[in-house]
Amino acid sequence: GWGAVSDLAISFSDFGNFNVSGRIETAGFGGIEDNVQSRNLDDRYQVNLSTAFELGKLFPEKAKVHLPIFFSYSQDYTKPQYNPLDQDVLLKDALDDAASKHEKDSIEGFAIERNTIESFSISGLKFDVQSKNPMPWDPANFTLNFSFNKQTKMDPTTEYEYTNDYRGSFQYSYSPYVKGLKPFSWIKSKNKNLKFLKDWEINYLPNTISFLTTMSRYYYEQQTRSEVDVMFQLPVSVSKNFLWDRQLAIT
């Protein structure tokens, strides 16, 4: 049969950016010049959503809050026309002939491919309030970041695959304003050779003090399907990582 394709895209930008797009391809879709063998043999559904807002605008202007938020979600769903366990049988017929709901769910779980990606981030949360003479406790000295990325995958060779990546950071930066000492400012001579000593300035406090701490947590888990013996299950593959970095700089 002849397949079809349909696209959808919606965008809003009054308060921020909000975009939604989708695509549907059915089995049989292809170019006019394509023959039956080269046409699409799967039903494919795609949906993508992304949004970015500056939530700091919801706070009073005097608070000087910067709160950029980003979120995205995408899902790719593919349903083959034929049963992967028996390429000569339509998947629809294989599901109709299933003896039980458990068998039907097993066939669907093996045949259908799903990919999901979800992302979220807060980039540069900050209260940009600072004293006329910068002080160590000014809110503008502190910055916070946080993000996570989650991915889920299921296909005929993978029962499930999870990837979770979390990251967060806290930064402190202070630049004190202090008038330097000029120990030879008492020199009144206009001699060019003494100008260096007269203008020589000593900064008895650091120009900049900064501290950054970053944490990241990564978790991966995969269960591969066993095609040899349905009663035998391969072991789960797991990978974990936790990193904590700290940096201190004084200039």
C-alpha cells in the first residue's frame, strides 16, 4: 500500500520560546520513483518539544533575578509492518493471533522501537544585587547551575537502556575594591627617574577571589535481549560515575 507523511510545527515567543514539532510516516511511504521494495516498511512517529524562558521576569525588577530555564523532550516511536520474529507475517496479524495478553505484550515489546530524550537546565541562576562598594556577601557574587539529561531506549536487541546524567555547579567570585598604598607618594620631585617610585602602588588585598565546585553523576543501565533461549537472560550492564571537582583561585 501507499504510505503517507505528516508534519506539525508550532512556535510561541511572547514570554519565551516554545516550540512543538511532530512527524508521522506510515508504511509504504517513499518517493514517486521508489519501487515497493525500497519504500518505508515501518510506521514512525516523532514528537519534539523545547522551551526556554527567563523566569527572572516574574520577580520584581529590584530583585534583579536571572533565572534562565530550558527544557526539551523528544520521542521517536517505530512500529514495523512485519513481525521481527517472523518476517513473513504482518505484525498486526501476529498480535491478533496471540494466545494471551502476555504473549501480545511480549511481541510488541520485541518489535516496537522507542527512543526518548529529556533534558532540563538552569543556566546561571543569579541575584544581581551588589553594593556600591562591593562586599563579600553581595548576592551578585554567587551563581548556580543545574542540568540533567535522561535517555531511554528499547528495540528488538535491547530490552531497555537507561542513561541519566546530572550536573550541578556553585560559583563564588568576589573582586574587592580597595585603594592601594603608595609608600613613596610623599616624593615631590618631578624627576622622571623617580616617577616610577612615586606611582608604585601596593595592593594588600587580592584583586579577585573565586571558588567553583562542580558535581556530576552519571548512571547507565542496559539489559540486552537473549535470542538463543527465552528462559535465559543475559546479565545487566551497569556503569556509574560520580565526580566532585573544586577550584580555588586568588589573584
